[in-house]
Amino acid sequence: MRTRLKTRPAVGSSFFLYLAAATACQGVFALGYWLLLAQLSTFAWNRAYLLSALVLSAVLPLVALPAAWSQLLWPAALPTATLPTWHLGAALAPATTAAAPAGIPWLSVALAVYWLGVGYRAWGTLRHLGWLYSLSRWHPRTRLGQGWLVQLPEPSRPAFSFGRFVFLSPAHAQLSDAEYALLVQHEQVHGAQYHSLDLLLAEALGWFFWFNGLVFYFQRQLRLVHEYLADAAVTRPAGRRTAYGHLLLKLAAGPLPTSLVHPFSTKQVTQRIHMLTFPPSSPMKKLRFLLVVPVAALAWVGAAVLRPAPSVAASLPSTQPVAEAQGRIGTITWRGNKFLTTAQLNEALGLKAGDTYSKEVLGTTLFYRPDNSDVTSRYMDNGYLFFQVTPSATTRPDGTTDIVLTINEGPVAHINTVTVFVRAKESKKGLAPDAPQPEKLSQLIALNPGELFSRAKLLQAQRNLAASGLVDPTKVDINPKPDPATNKVNIDFAVTEK
């Protein structure tokens, strides 16, 4: 049988925390560049810093801090651990898919808005790449060394390049031979040094960080550094700087046709001419790059601060198949239970003082055992569909761990409707004539409107459908739809024809 577990809220929360941590990293790196490096004439080093900052901002939030650093940041975090709260979706797993409680799913809405923004930015990039491809494909072009020179028909189009393609307009043919050669050489430097790949990397990261603008700051700084590098390469022979500066002023252009290209002359003309006459940075100024290490460390710490404080429970891998001991259990305390007594809960839990403490074993005994003897099953098999239990663990100085289990039983839920949907195979557009009828399949489900909700009966109904031979046994899905306002639940079974 196919099983599904809804983890989207937890994953979504973690993902937004990652985005916040990565944004913090970008902010630290951007501030460091603006304060320390932006005015240096070490253009190749500046380029390396900007590219490294983009990559490290995405990677550092995923890397845990050393234990000594964590202890300095959260001195009281390690002794106390708070285990996650399990809701309906986890309680029904691994055999079913449960609907979320009623209310506005703000996290899902935020995720939808975020991914719409990502899609919009990605579509814009693909549209611009398509536009550049059509320009290079449908306009006259001639071989230019290892690249191509594309002649565009619009006289007002500024000179620009992308990759190995240099795009010029009829107006540029009016330049003198010397000016034309400088213009073409400048654009060829961009292609030879693979500057477009830098912009594509920043553009791709900009899809996922469209909301903060910091990636676009890096993209603008990268483009400016690219222009400095190309300007320096063209004016390296003596006597070219004056003529080249005049050409920059002469071809000063307006807005970029797209953020993916390198225009010959933009509104940063004054800065570029200033850099042409700027003396090389002294060795002492180059020592500023040693400060990159503390800047990166500060970005790493900033990312860690935005993550939850590390804990004993959080440090255990949730997918570890073998329980990992964390000392011994000290005391077990139940709070909020009314339906089951403390003795009955302890019996279902199957743990006692002195047993080895393990987050994995505790999670299994609380939320799911294959034989339905776990605590959650004891409640959900008796109508407590909205049952929740929040475990927390506190480690004592002697190494033992006290466990507190807070229960919110919620009201008893009754079944409202039971519906069966028959789906066609993925390879077909419609149901086959001999596909099983929902009415016939409903006879295999021992659930009736008005009776108490029972997870055990729900799973038995799923097994009955899978073993019937009428449907694909690997594609029997259950979707309970609880309504907290009425304390009733609609149950949908979705099956696929054989």
C-alpha cells in the first residue's frame, strides 16, 4: 500500500528559516564589501569575493556551527530539549493523508506566494534568454575570433554583449576605426573572462531571493566589476585612456535592455573613468581581504542565530533507524489527560524510569506502532480525532532525563460522510468500462455515518480495499476532512483502477 505523510508545515517553516538565515548572510557579506572592498582597484579579487559571497550565503545556513560556538551563543540551550508537537497529519501516518485543521493555512499561503514570485522571476529570465537567442539567430552575424558579431537594425540600440556574442547597431558603424576597435575589444573581454556566467549565477539565486534585493545588489556590483576588468584590459597599452574615456562618454546609454547583458556604457560612466585613473591599490590596502575571514564567520553566526537553538532532541537525526541513547529516563509526567488514566497511559507508553532515553523510541511509543498500541492510537481509535500530545525533555545534571507529556484530548469526533472516488490509470484519459463502481467498493468499508471516528477502522478499510482485487493495491489513499466547528469528519477514499 502506498503511504503518505503530510510534513509540509514543518518543512515550510524550516524553509522560511533557511531563507531568513541566507538573507542575513547576504546582508553581512554585502555590508563587508561596501565598507571594505568596493573602492579597491583589485577587480579580480573583488569579483572572487562577490561570487564567493553568493555561494557561501546559500551554503552557510545549512552548516552547523562548531559546538564551542553554539555553547557561546546558547549557553542554556543544550541541557533542555523540546520535542516537536505532533498533529493530526502525523498521527494518521504512515497509512493515510490527513487534512489540516480548519482555518486559514497561512504557511501554505506564504509558500504559494513565495513560489509564485520564484516562478515569475524564472519566467522573466527565460524570456530574456529567449530574446537574446532570437537576436543572435535572426539578425546578420559575422565571425569575431572565438565569438560572433551580431548586427542589429535599430540605430538607438546600445552596444552590449552576452557570452561570446557582441551586439552592435548601425550607429556604431559611424565610429572611427580606432573607436570601433576599442568598443569591440571591450565586449570581447567579457566573453573571454566568462562574465555572463557570473550574471547567470546571480540571476538564478535571485529567483529564490526575489523578496530581499540583496542578490540584485551583488548582481549590480558584479556587472560594475566586470566593466572595470574590461576597461582595464582595453586601456592597458599606453596612450589609450583618454580616447577610451571620450568613447565612454560618447556612447553613454540609458537603461539596460536586460540584466543579463553587459552594455558598453551606462550611468556608471563617471565611476569607470575615475577607476581608469585610480592608482593600483597598495599592498596595505590589499590586506583588507584578510578581513574576509571574520566577515564570513560573522555571516555564519548570523545565520545560526536565525535558526532555532540546538537541543538534545534536535541533534538526533529523525530518520535514524536505531534509537540513540541520551542517558536514562528520570521521571515521566502526564498532564491534561482525562479519557485515559496515568496508569493506562504509562502502559501504552511502555517506558519507565531507568530505561534508556531515546527520542526515536519515545516518538514511536507516542505516535505510531504497527499494532496500534501507541498512545495516539488509544485515543484516535475511540473518536479523539483532534488529539495532540506535546512531549518535552529536560536533562538533569546527573545525566537522567525527565519527560513531561502534555495532552490536549480535544472533543470526540463522529463520522459525517464516507465517499469513494475511482481514478483512472495515469496512462489513460478515462475510466475503463469495467472499472469498479464506488457503490460496490463502499460495501468493503466498515464505516457508517454517525459512528465514532476510529483510526483502526480507517486502516482496516484501506486494507480491505487493497486486498479486494478490484483496484490497484498500491494506490489506495485516505483523506479525512475534519470540521472542528461541528466535531464531524468527512472521509474520502481515493482508489485507482487496476
